[in-house]
Amino acid sequence: MQESNDSGVSRRDVLEQTGAAATALAGVGTVPAVAAIGERETTITTLAQRDEARGTERVSKRWLQQTKRATRVKEQLMNAHEDNDGVRSIGIVSADRTIGDLRAEAVSVEVTDPVHAQSIPSSVDGVPVVTNMAGRSEQTGDDCASDDYCRINPESIYGGLSVTTIHQAGTIGCRVVYNGAYHMLSARHTFIDKNKDGYCEDSIDVSTWQRNGTTLGSAAADFRKHDAALLRLNDGNEDTGYSNEMVNESGKVVGRVTESGLKYLNGNDSETVHKRARTSGAQSGQVKAIQLTNRDCLSDLPLIEGVVRSSTAQQDKDSGSVVYYREPQSSSTDHLYVVHLATIRRSDTGWAAGSSANDMYNDQGIWFGGEPYSG
């Protein structure tokens, strides 16, 4: 993907071509998804910071239309199987065929047993439907990948470092802005007794968090829908104590990958995403599924929505880390755009999954990149 300054299509061009104006309400903005630039191609906004478009890609109109049809089919299947406990997850994956330079989309349905698979069609409205047995979410592993991830007294706290509560250890994801102030993003379930089903509990058990045995702050906010927690410092020194850098990474977090950007990554075999986490260390892979809805709490509504799955390895105590896309810069530090929070590990593949940064921005007003402001 390319940032706008390198693509030849400015943010003003994108807005004018769609006839749209960026708006912001209660700190949450919107970016244009599509701008027409020709009979066969269109421009999609792939990277953003708050309501500002930061990156675009030219794609086939036919590909874009097919992805929209796949999303409609996914919604139809979700509505049809809303009360079917045998269907654990429905989402979007890449199909075998390509349209232009990108893979078309298929709908993925994960079921608990072969009996439930018999009720799932093989295609709907020309969109392939792939049925698989659901892999349970589980964790393996323990020690820090290296001293870098568990260093005792870093000058400031940044993404990829270890974090602990009285219940569990996890990973600090990245610096974000929420309600006009800096926070560090991490995993909500690490604040819940590990003997409980942390993904399903209505409230967290503890709020304080530590590093190397020293209590540094508390969870100022938590979101069950995303399995996300936002961490503050007790001394209120987030402006200087929190960094948008990552462990063993040359870049800084400046924004998020948009919904259109997720579709682009899901359909492009050549694009790579990255992760820095306590146990697995430096990892890379590709986006493998988007728009997943996980039904881990069978007696309740689907728990985590807007889930993205990537082939970055996930181990125990990696929870809370983030997967990001790196945009190289020739004259400055690389720009990092967050793809998804990593809170889930698939037992059959070992891949990481969690809520998309774009969903957390749209649903909760969590900003990735940028500075706090008042007003």
C-alpha cells in the first residue's frame, strides 16, 4: 500500500472525487472509502490517521464490486445462523481466483462439527462459501523472546514490552489517544482471573498493572467487544512516559489500516504485516481473514466483532500486542499503521487474531497515531 504523498492522489483529490467531506463527531471522523478515477479502476483509501486519509491504492472496479457482494453474503449467512451455536465464526477470506491484481473474496464459515457443515451452501450469489471446522482459541509458550521485551527500566514505555496484572502476563500493544489523552493499548482478558473465561466476563477483576513487580498504573477503560484495555500511568506522565515506538522496530505508529485497506491486504499475496510481542518477539505474516465475528460465548451475543486474522505467530503472553503494516520512508522513520489487536491464537495454525484497529476507531473513538487535542 502507498501513503497519499507517494501515490499521486492527495486527500483533497480523494474527497473531491467522492463528493464527500471529512467530518468529525465526538472525536470520531470518517474517511472516504472510494474515489472514481477511470472506467475500469477506482481509488480506495487504505491508510488513515483519525479522519485524515493517509494512503490510497488503485484497484479494479470489478474487484471492489465483488468484495461488496461478498460482504452482503456474509451478512446474510450471519443473520441466517444467528441462533445456531454450531456456527462459531463467519467472516471473509481470499478466494482462489483473482480479479485484476487482487484475489476475489469468499465467505468463511467455521463450524463445531460436520453435521452443522451440511446446512451451509457452497456458494451464494456467485460468492464462494468455504466451510471449515473451528479451531479453538488457546495459548502456548512462556518466556520473553529476549531481554528487549522484558527490559526492566526503559526510558519510556512502548509497544511490544511485557505487562503483568495479578492474574496474567501480556504485551503492551501501542500508544493510542482516547478521550483526548494518551493511553497504551493492551488485552482486556489479562485483567481477569485466568480460571474464568476472560473473553466472556462482563467486568474485569483488577485494574492495576505492573512491570517487573512495580505497579505503574491502571486500566482506565476496557471494551469487552474488542477484548481491549487502555492503560494509564499513576503519575499522569503519559505525555513523556509513553512512546509510539515499537520494540526492535525502526518505525513509529502513525495511523491505522482502514476497512478498504483490510480488503486490499486480504486480497494481496505480496503485502506483509508485522508484530512485536513479549513471547514470540518479532513476527511477520499476511492478513488471512477479515470481518470475522467470533462466537466464543455461546450463550451470549458474538463476543469479538470485526476480527482480523493474520499469519503472525501468537504465543502465550503475546495477548495485547498489535499487528501493523509498515510503510517505508526514505528520509525519516518508517510509518506504522495498526491492522489489528492480537488477543486470540488459533490452535490449528498458531495464527494471531483480534479486533481491527479500524473497528476500535469507529466504535470507541480510539485513535492510532496523532497527538491529543482539546475541543
